[in-house]
Amino acid sequence: MIYSTAPGDGVGISVAVGDLDGDGIDDLLADAPLENTGDLTYFGLCSGDVAGLSVAAADLNGDRRKNLALGALQADRRDDSSPDAGEFYVILQQ
């Protein structure tokens, strides 16, 4: 069982499974897009991006290893030119 650290974090709104560390065993990905206590490892570029509202594990670059994909619903672009337009982050496995 996976529990949130605080009420309202939204843990598990989106979940995915994939071998992200290359050990041959699938890893569980669970988001907490509304978390605001600083307990998570990954954040969007700015506070309030809602990074992790969607998560996925897939081979996105053809190297036969799973990569992590995160959606950030309310991200504003790096230059803040598009308020709440959203962003999509891809983290490649090394």
C-alpha cells in the first residue's frame, strides 16, 4: 500500500508500471500532482505546474529501455509566455 504524506496530495491519480532502472523488474510509478509539502523527488519547473498529473513508462527513443514521461497540466512554458498551457517532460534512462 502506498500512502500520501499529507491530505489532498492526490497520490495515485495516475499510475504506470515499467522497468526504469534496467534491473529486469518492473517499477511502480504513482503521481501526487497536488503535493505541496516538498516531499517528492520530482517537481515541475515552477510551483503550481501540477507536474505528474499524468505519468507513463515507455521506450520513447528506441533504445529498448523504459523512459519516464510526466505531464504538467498548468505549466506556463519556460518564459511564462503561455499561462497554464501545460508541458510534457521526458526523462531518459541512462
